[in-house]
Amino acid sequence: MANPDWLIWAREIQAIAQTGLHYVKDPFDRERYEQLQTLAAQIMATESRADSTVIENLFRQQSGYATPKLEVRVAAFDEQNRLLMVREVLDEDRWTLPGGWADVNLTPAENAAKEVLEETGYIVRITKLAMAFDRDHQGHTPPEPFSITKLFFTADVIGGEARTSVETSAVSFFERSAIPADLSTGRILPHEIDLLFAHRADPNRPAEFD
């Protein structure tokens, strides 16, 4: 399902305002960009029924040239080709792949391995970048205020033991036929899981993108 026009427009206005504020020299232009930032927040708040002050503060925290946010997710498999999944505390304990926002000073693969260790207690060896997707084009819900690029990696579990974290309430392995139905759809979707199993079965499968 495509995002509504109002969300696309509000994001675009916010991105123009953020980039403009980064480069602006003239004080009058700065004021105009700040007005655009406020307008974008008001559009999002009105249509999503959120607090406009919260959204505007979120926008003001962004600086520099506006680019998509980067998220990493990991399909880690054990020797029986079972998929490692976690219950996400922030999404009513629904199931997802371990992952999260990419941190600075780490490569994408290092970020991916770190997220698995922190959320599950398992040590993994990243084997492949399987997919690079724009979140909106895949149909994730609910909508997010920013554009997000999702990097999906496959990995082998090579050590550690199951351990939950402040972000996860359960850690478990699942066979392909037993993937839970209650997925955290903002983070992972059934067709993405199917693709990751396909990459596991065929390590030479080309990476999916867009």
C-alpha cells in the first residue's frame, strides 16, 4: 500500500527546510525555511493526529543535507537453517529480525553483527548483503516521518547463547514453515522473510534492491 500524498509532501517540505537551514546565509531565508519546517510538522500532526510540538522538535533535531535514515536487519541462521527472530518490546512484543538504526563509525556489516549480539546474545558471521530496500516501497506499516533505507543481511550463527535485552522480550529460532504470524510489520514483512530464505538457499542469488 502506497503512502498517502500528504506524508510524501510533508517529508519533501521537511527535507527542503532541513537542507535549506544547513546552507542558508541570509537571515530572512532562514526564517522562511523555519516556517517550512513548522508547516511540515503541522501537516503530519493534522493527518496523523500526533502532537505537532513533538513532531516539530523531531524535525529541529535533524541537521545537514537531508538523506534517508539507514536501518539494518539480519537473517541469521543456525546449522538446521532455522531463522533467528526476536520479540520487539517497542511493538507489543511482535516478532521481527534483530536489527535497528545503523550507528556511526561502524560499517554496515559491523552494525548488523552488533545488533544481533545486543538483541539476542548470539555471535554471527555476516555472509551477504541480500537486500537494500526503500521502506515505503515494500508496504511497511505504520508510516514513518522520514524516508528509510533498509539493509538486510544474511548471517551464520557461530557462537553465544540466547539472551534478551531491553529491546527484546524473547529470542528463538524458527523453521521456514513455522514463522510467527504476529510480525512487527514496521520492521519485517512476510515477503521479505521469503526472500531471505531464498538467499540462504542460493548464496549466489543477486541482491534485491529498491
